[in-house]
Amino acid sequence: MTRPRSSPDVLVAGGGPAGVAAALTLASQGADVVLVHSAPVAGRRVLESLSPLARPLLQGLGVLDRLPSECHAPCYGNQSSWGGPALTASDFLHGPYGAGWHVDRAPFDAALRRAARAAGVRLHTGSVRSVARHGGRWQATVSRTVMTAPYLVDATGARARLARRLGARVVHTDHLVAVAAEVPLTVPGHDGPYGTGGGPERTSLVESTPFGWWYMAPLPSGRHVVMAVTDADLVAGAGLRTPEGWWAALAATRHVRARVAAHHTTAPPCLRVLPAGTSRTLPPAGPGWAAAGDAAAVTDPIAARGITHALATGISAATALIEEADGDPRAQDRYAALVGAVHDEFLCARATCYRAEERWDTPFWTRRRTPAGVMNDQGQAPRLLLPAETGPGATPGSSH
Ligand SMILES: Cc1cc2nc3c(=O)[nH]c(=O)nc-3n(C[C@H](O)[C@H](O)[C@H](O)COP(=O)(O)OP(=O)(O)OC[C@H]3O[C@@H](n4cnc5c(N)ncnc54)[C@H](O)[C@@H]3O)c2cc1C
């Protein structure tokens, strides 16, 4: 085993939005930060909608102007068919922060890490394998290196790898999955992948169905991501295990089918199954450490606020560690209470959102009408039953 050239003040594990936001916040206060980043599983994060609310956070971190246009395209709002067959639109342009973005996650995250490096954060490629407290410092094994630091941030994503090693529990309220495909869509007669102007191709589209809901949005590269979202134990019954079944389910929609049909495309060759369940980590912080982003709490993708939450909690976790280092013994308790309150608010908003769809008494929807949240017929959160990939030539999906 080798030791790094000097021990940092803070070790941040995870190079997604939460880890970068924490690292940038700490570095801006003069902390020596090492950000340990393991290469993400290919295809685990593809396209996501970034709320306009993320703009002031990115601006405050000093990275808004450092994100190249290849990794994002404007998102002018959402169209949804939810609670009724008609399509309704919500327009971001009337909000205080203007348009949101459709972000291509791999280049977006890479651009964030480059910005962190430019701000003085030391990037280290590898995986934190273990962590333990010795003599008031964290000792972490990172690949074949031992690193020590007085403070630690777990930004490893939904599995909260470090928090769990420190005794925290990840409590799930559902086992939602997204069965996703990238489809090449072009607009005949237009020069760009989206066509010109700000028409429906520059909005995301959500459509509820008896088994769950569909989501569709354009990647900056010109392809589109289309995903069917349901509970893990309902995938087979909905026919979503194979590209052919998935395509047939898409054909039974109204608005997603119409958007896809306009582009003369065919069934995708493979599907990815991405775990998308809601969970919270208890506790999300303790003396000398804090979890941020999905490692602290995971929100349902219907809210499209995971990246914004990751940036915000990354900043707040870093602030709590700085306050603790300045002698405030209650800083981590306040941070944990904040994470809990935000997650409780999210759960209320999610319940209201799902209850607005009353057309079907199918398992997906009736589970969401129970006071306890998403439960199966035995009164338990349904278990994840799926392999991580499906269909011929499937690309590996998430290994959450
Ligand atoms: C299907 C789906 C659709 C979604 N859609 C949206 C959307 O439209 N809008 C939105 O805002 N959010 C969306 N989300 C949520 C969003 O993806 C997450 O909330 C966000 O990525 C969380 O960021 P993070 O930095 O906490 O974690 P992650 O992005 O998961 O980053 C964690 C990083 O840590 C690394 N890592 C893991 N273990 C270790 C280790 N031991 N050592 C070092 N590094 C490690 C991983 O490789 C990864 O790079 C969606 C999620 C899903 C599943």
C-alpha cells in the first residue's frame, strides 16, 4: 500500500453532482480536498432534465459558464398527459430562472469534475473500498492507496456505500425501475436533431399508463431517451422485458407514440433497466462525515429534481463540515434535520402527484393511494426482481 503525497482536509467519495458541489464549496473556503471518483457504470445515467432551479446553484459554484454546450440542450418545459388523456404544458420560461436543460449525464459530470480540478480540488480516480475512524481521522482504502482525512463526504450515489459502512441504513419506500432505450429521432426537413425553434421537441413528455408512466426527452446528441417507468415486480406483466414488448407497450400510448411516429423510427435493439426507487439514508450525517445527493436521499424521477437536490445537499453537507471544523457541535444534526425535512416534503408532493391520476385501479396506482406509500399486496415495499439488463445486445444498466 502507498500513501498519497499529503493528507487532505476532506475526502469526498463520488464524482457526480453532489460530490463536485461539496468539493467546490469546501475548496472555496480554503480546504484541501481530494475527490475520489470511480468510473460510472456505462449507460447508468443517460439523459436527465435539469430544473431551472439548478441554475443559481451552478452559478454560485462558479461552474455555470464552464459547461460545454455538447452536454446540454435547452428544455423549455414539460408536456404531460396525467389524470386525463389531454396533453397539458408547463412552461419554464415564465419562471424566474428561465429554461431548464436536457443534460447528457456523462459529459455533464465530466465537465463538473474539470471545473472542480480548475478550482484546486485534487481528483483521484479509484473506488473507496473501506473507511474507518482511527485517532480522530478517517482512514480510507482507495484502490491500493490509504488516505486519511479528518472529514469525509459520502457522495457515492443511491447505495450510500460509505454511510452504510459507518452504520447508517438505507430505507426504501419503493422499487421503481425505468426501462429505457435511446432512439434516433430526426426531424425531416430540418437541419438539426431537434428541428428548429422551441417546439415540443425541446420539452420533456410524460404520459401515464395503467402500469406506470412514460418519459421522453431529447439528448443533446440528437437521439431521444424514452423510458417506461413502473415497479420492478410489474415489468414482466407490462410486457417490458423485451424490446418487442416494450415497443408494443409504447404503441399503446397516445402522445409518446405520436412523437415517436413522427420520426419514422423502429424498435430499439436493446433496453436498459435502471433502478429508480425512492429511499433515504438514516442518519445522513454524523461527527466528521456527511452524505450528500442520492447517498443522503433518493427522489422519484417523476420529480426530476435529483440533480438539483444533489447540488444543494452537496453545498449544505460541505457547509455543515466547515461549521463543525469551526467548533459547532450541532452542525451535523442541523444538516441531518434539513435533509429529513426536504425528503418529507418531497414524499408529500409525490403522494399528491400520484393521487392526481385516478383513472386506473391497477397495482401501480392503487399502491400509491395507500397512506403508507408504495406497498405491494403483502404490505411490503416490492422487491427488485429484475436483472440489470434485458434484450439482445443489452448495455449494462445500473448496478444500484
Ligand atoms: C431513471 C432515472 C431518471 C432520472 N431522471 C432525472 C431527471 O430527469 N432530473 C434529475 O434532476 N434527476 C433525475 N434522476 C436522479 C439523478 O440521476 C440523481 O439524483 C443524481 O445523479 C444524484 O447525483 P449524486 O452525485 O448524488 O450521485 P451519482 O450521480 O450517482 O454519482 C455518484 C458517483 O459516485 C461514484 N461512486 C460510487 N461508489 C464509489 C466509491 N466507492 N468510491 C468512489 N466513487 C464512487 C459513482 O461512480 C458515481 O460517479 C433520475 C434517476 C434515474 C434513476
